[in-house]
Amino acid sequence: MSPSAWIDTAVLPPRRLPDTVEAALAYLAGALGHAVYAQWTLARLKRRYGSLAEAKAKATQPAVLKLLLAHDAAIEYWERGRLRTVPADQAPAADTVLARLLHTHRRRFKTAQASSPPVAVPEAAASAAPNLWLASLAHGVPGLAWLARAGRFAQPHAATNTLGAADDGQALALFLRDRAGRSSHTLRAYGAELRRLMRWCDVRQLGPLSDLTRHDLLAYRHALQHGGSQPEQAGPPRSDSTRTRALAVVASLYRYWYDTGYLHANPAAGLAAGGRARVGFTPTRLIAPALLAACDAWLDASPPDSVAALPWLRRRAIWALYRYAGVRLAELVWAPEAGLPRLEAEAPGRWTL
């Protein structure tokens, strides 16, 4: 069966898969969010990463490179929930991998005979697709007439508004199409969080969304954290994970609008930032490694004949404190009025600042 006989029912409007197996596998990789089938040679690795050393450093490429040292080609393919790497002569055919994936995701990908949506999408229906996205979002949020308006931060100039949206309704529909169009689960999650924000705005008589200030969005974040006096006011206090997810969706919406030119300012910048963003922080030194090594060698060396012992020891103490104790430079400044720094020496060779 040709790949184009299969339809992706998780997007609006539903669309056929490409005609060729290679193009269909590329589409599935984008739709599912992970690699599904790739053939590697040493030449392709060099073209992709610039050098074999760079390819080896990548998370998934050491296994590929190891196989290529003994074989002419290697295949990466998705099977049973993980990416497998085997020599090319041991890998299943590309159409076999495609058939397995379509069967695994048979709730999403259906043949033309089994799919309930129409196979052919008329031009009128395609042009009305943004209205379908908006209907899926605004369901359960009645009376939001301001979706047909644009707020103070909207960009009226067509030359810079690359999104081409004239009001919040169109801009929301395009955001959902681009960011949630490949997964019904993502669309449902995004819709739930955006409906929560719109209900909160409706209760407080705010809107449209492109009119919200940073103060408004911070008040919404506070409502998520501490709850509102009424269920409509963002509901009871939310858990950390729920609040993080809600703010991430809101921040993603405004960042998308700002990046595409629909907004000329982003009032949600940094709205979802928190401690998790700093979990992977790695401190770096301001001093170059060569200079640091030279300073350490000076610290271990004997004092020269031209320098008295006491100033030499004092300099070593200052550098050692700065090097190992994380002392600020301001804390090392001599302050006679405060009697600082105060240094207490103990035998044998112990001292306290």
C-alpha cells in the first residue's frame, strides 16, 4: 500500500502522508518527535557533524561510529519504543519500519477507507481551518467577543507582522496549528491551559490577550499559586508541576506571537522562569587555566630573596583565600575602622579569617 493511502488524523485538517517511503518516514519523525529511520556512512557523518570526533561526542552517535569502523553502513531505526543501531545488512527494510510504526500508532494514522474525516479537503474548508482551531479552543469559554479584537501590544503593520493575523482569534488559531497541530494530546493540553487563562481574564474583565500587561500576567501567576476567591479565578492553588505547565503554555504563546511579529512587545518574558532552569548550571572561572596554574605554582614556591618573609606570607594568605574560599574582593580590603580583616593563627599552620 502506498504511504499516501494513510492519513494523519491528529492534525486539522487531516492530511495524507507523502507518496514515497523516505518522505513518509521523515514526516513521521517530525510528527512523533523522534528519529525513526536513518542510514549512516562515514562520509555522511563527516558532512553532518564536520568531523568524526564531533560525531563521537554526540549522544547517539558513538554506537553508529563504532559500527562504521567495521561496516560500510549502519542503520538507526525505531522499534518497540527505542532507537536501535545495527549494520545495514542486518536492518529491516525502510517500508517494514514504516508499516510497523503506522500499526503502532494506528489510532492516529488510518487508511482512507477506515478514516472518518474526509480524505479530500476542499479549498474552502482548508481556508476555514483557523476557525476550526479557534472553535476547539474557545469551547467552554462563552462570551469572549474580544477574540475578534487586537490589544495594545498587537503589531498593526503588515511589514513586520509576519504572522499575518489581524486579531487575537486568528493569532491563537495559528499558534495552535503550528505548536499543537501534530498531536491531539498537545492540542488538548494547550487548549485547557489557554481556556483557564481566558476564563480568568473574563472574570476580571480583561482582554484581549494581546492587551494584557506584565502586571496582569504576574497577577495570573499569583492566582495559580495562591488560588482565587471564586472557582473561575484560576481555581484553587495549583501544584508546582501544574503551575509550571500552565505558565509554560502562556509563555510559549506570547513568545510565539512576539517572534512572528504579531506583538511588538512580550509581556510574558521570563514568566515561566524558575529554579529548574538553573539545575544544569555549571560555574566557570574568570581566570584562564594557564594563569591559574601559574598562580598555583607561585603559591607553592619559596619566597625570593628580594621579598621579606612577612609580606610574602601575607600575599599567599590573600591569594589562598581568594582561590579556595570564594571570598569577595571587597572582603579582602583592609578596613582599620572595623578591624578587618581579622586573622587568627593557630599551630600547627592553622588560621581563621
